[in-house]
Amino acid sequence: MTDTDAPLLLIERDRALLQLTLNRPHSANALNPELTEALIEALAEAQDIRLCVIRGAGRHFCAGFDLSELEQLSDGDLLWRFLRIETLLQAVHHAPFATLALGHGQIVGAGADLFAACGRRVTSAEARLRFPGWNFELALGTRRLTRQVGQDAVRDLLIDSKSISAEQGLACGLVTDLCSADQWPSLQAELLQRACALSPTALARMLELTLHDSRSEDLAAIVQSAGRPGLKQRIMDYRQRVTTAANQPGS
């Protein structure tokens, strides 16, 4: 079965629990426009839930922005797609219910930003996380990440877009829990029980008051960075550098 044979997003609703599974395993769950819009719509339609769980099907959580059609896209097309991803990240981060990311395999780029937007961020031991956006001068989720891990750590993550282990993610605060996948159901049940201790109104208000709201600034940052002419070429240049480095002897 290919990605086109199944829904891009699997949605399961059980009373107070909403589970969203990115379902493009043959593309490492990369965020194409259809998957991004499906996620935004599912979050907008969530009513009276207490916990939303986001995970990825297959070997990886999410490989980030889908570059498969890059050659056919204009700078304007790319800007719009990044704006919609930022809209998705804001919907997750400012959701009026608890959010839980269950990460494994590769958690990269916009996929790492999606992971970081959740309130509780769990990975298995083999997971790797990476934020390459600043290699093509893209400010996506930078303020949220800074508040999570601190200025020094975020600069270390972003300057050379190094890949970090789950253990390193836990040490800097990007990952909140490190446990094997067979432990995820019990952790999910515990978080749901805790979220259900509050009424939907109280839970939403508590989350609102404990989050710094920089949505306007974050949208402005993505427009300013992605709107500068040459975005497509910057991404293509970065992709070429990655390919060249991967083909070097000893890589």
C-alpha cells in the first residue's frame, strides 16, 4: 500500500481523547499541504476533549517539510506553505486541551517543530531530533523552542542544525519523557486522567494563562524570513549541500 491508498491522517476519537496519526510512512510522514490542512481541521473540530495525542505511522515521527515537489514551487508557494505550517504549530501549542507528542525515529525540521509545540513530548531511545530551518534562513518556531530549552541550548541546536539524541533532548528540556513505546499507553492514560480532573473550561483557561502568547510575532517572523526573495534557491542549495556531504567518503 502506498501513501495515496490510505488517509493521510488517521483520526481516532474516544470521548475525551483525540488521537492523530500522521499516515505517510513511505514519505517518513513529511508534511505536505494536504496533511497540514487535515491536522489544522482536526484540531479546529475538536470539541470538549481533554487530551490530543500526535504520533507518526511507520519508522519515523515526521521528516519535516515535504520537499518532493520543490522544483515546481515558487517562492510564493513556499511562503504560503510555511505560513500554514506555522498556523498548525500555533493551533497545537495554544490548544485548549492537553497535547502529547509520541516521537520515534527521525523528528526533523517542521516535524521537530510539531513535536516541540506539544505540551508533553515523549520519545523512544532511538529517536533523533534536528532543526535545519536556519540553514535556509527560516524562522519557524524559534521563540517557542527558546522558551523550552533556553537561549544557549537553542543556539547550539540551530547554528549547525546538528542532530541530537533522545537523551540529549531530555537533558536540554526539548524531550519531557524518555521511554519505550510499550510504556506509551500507560503514560497516555495517566495524562488523560490528570487532564480530566479539570473541567474543559478550567483546563483551557489554565493552559491559556501558563503559555506565553507570541503568535503575532511568530507569524511576522515567518513572513519576514520566508518572504525574502530566493527562498526556493536557499532550500535547494541546502539540499545540495546535504547530498554532497552524504556522498563524501566516510559519511
